[in-house]
Amino acid sequence: MKSMYFFLLLLIISLPSLAQNKDEADNKVIDSLYREDQFYAGVAFNLMTEMPKGGNQSGFSGSFDLGFIRDFPINKRRSLAVGVGLGVSSSSFGHNILISETGDGQDIVQPISKDIEYKNNRFATHLVEMPIQIRWRSSTPEDYAFWRVYFGVKLGYIYYFKSKFEQDDLTIKQTDVNALNRFRTAGFFSFGYNIVNIQIQYDLNPLFSGEVSNGTSKIGIKPLRIGLIFYIL
């Protein structure tokens, strides 16, 4: 996970020079049939909404994503477009919910009592995603620093899940949870100027289905991501 964040940091640092090289090259040849923002990389802070009764978020929860979006302009000026792409996303969540299982394989999902001490309790999700966007931008064939507003949905699938609960003398790891909704649908919105933009993403379906083990409430959890997204090329 740390190596992925390091890779993303290197990519972000290199964005200004990539954009400058793009400007220098495009100043020589003007492309009236240009396409915009076909590569993206983003970082965000994760908020866990619709938590089960007694559930709380703790520690830092973050995510990063990167991918490619094919840009399809739909008007003559090319200020409106549809974008369809493919990417990957990785998220980590800190919380006080125990994810385990009984001896016969039944899920245990329930908030941890306040009088129980533990060192770490997190889960991580890794997704393959298909973003579908409606795009507006103020770009021209000669101007690559412009305003943009993009919105749409992301369809995803969790191909890897891992939860880890740690105490001094006990560690519980789970990678296969029946209550997990692996197919994901999220609403997406981004806006900004030039390379750096604000992104907001909210999951439309809960991360988990069913009730917590003690039957007091639904498991639920809908992540809300707020952060930055960087568009290039």
C-alpha cells in the first residue's frame, strides 16, 4: 500500500513537466480535433457514512485511483464530451467494527465494545473501475489551461478485500466476507482549473449488506471520498 502511494506521489510531482512538454509540442502543431484529459490520478480522504449503530470511523482513511478515459467530444467547439474509461482504485478504512467469522463460516460483523482494547482495526478494498462521464471544459486547440466540470458514475468491482484486527496476542484477518457487496456504483463529480481539480465521489450502494451480528442495525457503510484529481494528456 505504501509503495502505491509513493508511486502516485512521483506521478503527481511529474505532472507539471508533462503538461509543459505537452504545451511546447502542441504550440508547433495545432490539432483542431484534440481530445482532453485521457489520463487521471487522484488521492482522497475517505469518510464512512451510514455506519451501523455503535460504529465509528477512526484513524486516517484514504484512497488513490488512476486510469485512462477515452474522450469523445460531442459538439463542434469540443467543449462538451463524453468520457468512458478503465482504472483501478485502492482504499483503506480505519474503524471500530470487528469483521470475523464463526467456526462454521458464518460472518461476524459488529461494533467493538468500548472496553475492549486493540492496536489496529482496518479493512482495504482494491477495485477495477469503469468511469462514465459527461464533460464540460473551456479549452481551445491553443489553450490547455482551462476550467472543467466533469460528472457521472463509476461502475466497479472489488477484486480484493482484506480486513485486519490486531490485539497484543491476537490477529484476525479476513479476505472473504459474504456480506461484502463487491459490485460497486458511485456518483462522481470533479471541478477545477488546469491540472489540479477537486473530486467528490459517493457510493450509491452500501459496502455491506445484512445486519450486524447482534441484530441491532444494518451493516451498511457508504464511503464518501473528497480529494484531488489530476488530469493530463
